Amino acid sequence: MTAQGVDDAVQEKREREPVAERRLHPITPLRRAWAPVAVIIGWAVHDPDQAQRQLTRLTTTTLLIALAVIVPAAALYGFLTWWFTHFAVTDSELRIRTGLLFRRTAHIRLERIQAIDVTQPLLARVAGVAKLRLDVVGTDKKDELAFLGEREARALRAELLARAAGFAPETAHEVGEAPARELMRTPPRDLALSLVLTGATWVTLVGAAVVPTLLWLATHSVWTVLATALPLLGAAGASSVGRFVTEYDWTVGESPDGLRIDHGLLDRTHETVPPGRVQTVRIVEPLLWRRRGWVRVELDVAGSSNSVLVPVAPREVAEAVVARVLPGVTVPPLSELSRPPRRAGRCVPVWWRGHGLAVTDAVFASRQGLLRRSLALVPHAKVQSVRLTQGPWKRLWRLADVHVDTGANKTVTARLRDAQEAAELLGAQAERSRTGRKGARPDRWMV
């Protein structure tokens, strides 16, 4: 028998062998027991008048009997959903079996796993458990395992990544988590100051102060003022306090399986930027940050929800991190970005000066914005299609827009270019994309 035949026989034998299934952490039923209670709360919030009328009709004895039924029923529901949830790791896939009445089995091919995030909400951190969330190529919704013991979650993540990288099942347990080298860390003081210097925070705060005041002068209705002020205050809190809590202690590290991002004050999250899956990098520079030389780096990752790489950092630090996520790419300086022709001011007065374009051997770089600058970098290998658009007014002034579509269903546009330049850019970019894909790095782990 040939060596290939022996390998096939061994593989076939492994697939026939029963796979040991595992359960989630025993604390999981407490989390799932809240589902029936949440349904009741949702009904009460949806129709508060009806809920209040029903409660006034109930006697103390009836309430006690209802609690005596609901609490055990919720506990039983949580226990049964936990009991009927199993997962197993085979040589080629991760299987997750769920469902109390209707059974569902998810077969996740290991080679299609592109990121595994470990998240720990506040109560989970107290209990010493964690949640695994899996980004899989071709799916919009993340599969998850919630909850596992913190050590078990990290060990399972390392095992899945090792198997996805091609390590043999016998050695995947021994590989462990790949070491990481810290690239940057955002100080809490810088993060807080950057939020203070963000225009959106002040716009929502001013709106929360001015709009309710005007409504009070016009209506003298407390309920109208509250109905307007509370959402505005909530938006202001989400854009400032919420971001501070989420992006607190933001750390970016480099490892063989990609860039690792750790962040969070209350809920701690450990994310991974998959290698080769980054489609677009945007360097954002708000107006009030320029004096300090700060920028924000955002991402478009195919099939992943990861959208922030660096919340705030000096430009040179941010560009060093960008060089790690896009190897061989140098961020073009502002002096190398070509502006649209002056006649573009006939189409977009004043703001046409905020647009710019640079095409290097590695990336298509387009800038937009005058007050809030945003420079988008698209590697040529990630360009899926190139389009040229030209409306009647732009045609009159011999202008056109060039759109570059990426694999993350996003578009980067070079606006207000000279029509002849745009036509030449269209053909040249299509050729760069073809040659770029030939030399692109593989998307697999640890390659």
C-alpha cells in the first residue's frame, strides 16, 4: 500500500471513531433561565397599561403561586437547554448540537474559521467564565459557545486555531496559544481626552440642552421634554461614556495567528484580526485631534465585525500598526495626494479641496473630508471590481468618480477626478488588481 493509501485509511478510521462530546460550563443554565422571564418583561414593556391592569387584579396569593410556577419553570428551561447542548472537535470540523424541541447541528469546517474572539461580560468575569465567538467565512452570523471556563475557552481557542493552521490532531493540544508581542497600548487619559475633542460628543450634548429647552418654551409639556431629552442624552452617553468603557485599555499585539486586540473596562473582549482578510484600512483624523497629531484607524474585514484597529494614537504609531496589518504598505503622506482639478469647485464648492488620490505599487489610497479627514487604503489584491460613474453635471465639467469595490461589500471612491485621468485609472487599476492577487499572501492561519 502506498503512503497516500495509508494516510487515507488512517483518516477514514478516525472519521469512523466516536467523537467525545463536551458540555458548556455548569453556570450556563443560570444565564439561559432568564429567557422566560425576559419574555414576560418584554410583554409588560410592550403594553404597560395592560400589564398594570392585570397586576392590579392579582391577589397576593395568586402572585406567590405564579412565582412558585415561573421560577422553577425558568430554572428547568435553563437546565434542559444546557443539558441538550453539546460540542465536539473532530479532525476537520467543530460540531455544535443545540435545541430542546427542534434539534440543530452546526458543522463548522476548521479551515473556514478566520477568527475566534474570547469575550467576558462583567458577570462572566466575576464567575470566571468566557464566551467563544467564531467568525466563519461565508456566514454573517457568528456561532458561539457560551459559556466555558476561562482556561477551557482559551485552550479550546488555541486548539481550534492550531488545527485550522494544519497541525495534526495529536499535536494540536500541545501547540497552545501563540505568543503575542505588544505593538501599542492606548492610555486611558488619551482616550478620555480624544472623546472630549470629538465633535460628535459636543453636538449631541448641545442638542440635548437646546432642543428640550425650545420644546418646553413651545409646549410646556414635561412628557414631551423628557421624551426628547432622554434619547439625546443616551446618544451623548453612547458616543462618549459608552466608547470610553468599550475602548478602555485598548491593546494591540502581534502573533503568528494575526493581530490580537484586547479591550474593555467592564466587559473584556479579546479579538483577532485575521491575516489576509483585511480589505480596507481607514486613517481618520478629526479636526480637533490634528494639533496633537492623533488619528484613529478603522478596518473593513471580510466576514467579520471587527471595525476598529486603533481608537486613538499618534500618527507614527498608528502607521506602524497599519504596516503590520498590511505588510509592505507605506501610508502615502498628504503631500503625495493629488487634488481634483480646480473646476471641481463648480460641482462641490469649498469641500472639493478635501478630496485626494494616490496610487502606489501596493495600495489605492483615497482621501475625503475637509474637517474630518479620512484616508482609505485598499490593497490592490483586495479589489473585486472597479467602476467609473459620471453624472450630467460632472460630464459638463469633464469630471468623473472612480469606485473601488472590496470583498467586505464596501466601496472606496476617488471623487471629482479629471475624466481622462479617471478613464486611465479605471484600466490601470483593473490590471493592478489582477497582478496583486497573484502575489497575495494566503488567508490561512499561521502561514
